[in-house]
Amino acid sequence: MKTAEGAFVLAPGEGKTYRVGGSPIVLKVRGAETRGRFEITESTLPPGFGGVPPHLHEDTDHAFYVLDGELELKIGDELVRGGPDTCAFSPRGLAHTFANPGTEPCRYLQIDSGPGRERFFEELAEAFPGDTPIDRRVMGEILARHDTQPA
């Protein structure tokens, strides 16, 4: 629901949904809606998801907030696991990765500083539609185009 002066409210289930490797990623707040300050996505990782390769960003900070399940994060040299209501922050320039070691899906919010991450998710969804398995080489090429370097 749009309100005055660019404000809006999303009901449960609303937002632009992409499926990447069978998992939903919902764009809740786009960078264009915050004048490029931040974006918010809601993601669900399947049980046993082994994680993304360790990486870092020069221009993007991440905050993770666990809604359901368990998220394992490695930020710098610290490895932590957290369930619902766990919040973690990974500043730009610091290597990080995340996984779902649990037996249940993990649903979390990711808040990213700066604009443009929505194009990253769009490219992932185009490359790996529906339940298409993720090819790490192709994913690496997409990551490289979006402020993501291997760590």
C-alpha cells in the first residue's frame, strides 16, 4: 500500500519474488525507494545449504536478521550460529559467508547499504530459474559484476 511522499507498507507475502536455485528471495525495499541508501530482502535457505563462497564487498555493508531457522555466519575469523532474532552485521571490506546447517529452512532479512543489489538478485534468478542447480562458475561471474570479490 502506497502512502504519502513515497512511504509504503507491504502486507505479508508482498514484494518482488525471485527464485534462485529453488529458494525464494523477496525484494521488500529497493534502493530506488530509499534514494540509494539501502535495500531489504527476505531470503529462505533450504535445510543443509552449504553456503556461498567467502567473499567481500568494497561498497556494501550487510546486516542479517534471522526470522526462522538457524543461520551460520562466518564474518572475518568469527564463526557463529544464530536462531530467530539473531542479528549480525558485516561491514564492507570484511570477508564473510553464510549457510544453513540446520534441518529446517532458514528465513532471514538482509539489509544492504547502497543501491543496486536488486539487479544482482535479478541476474541470479535469470541464470538459475526455478529449481535449476546453481553453477558456481556462473555465480562467480555474476558476483564479480556486483561489488563482490572472492576472499
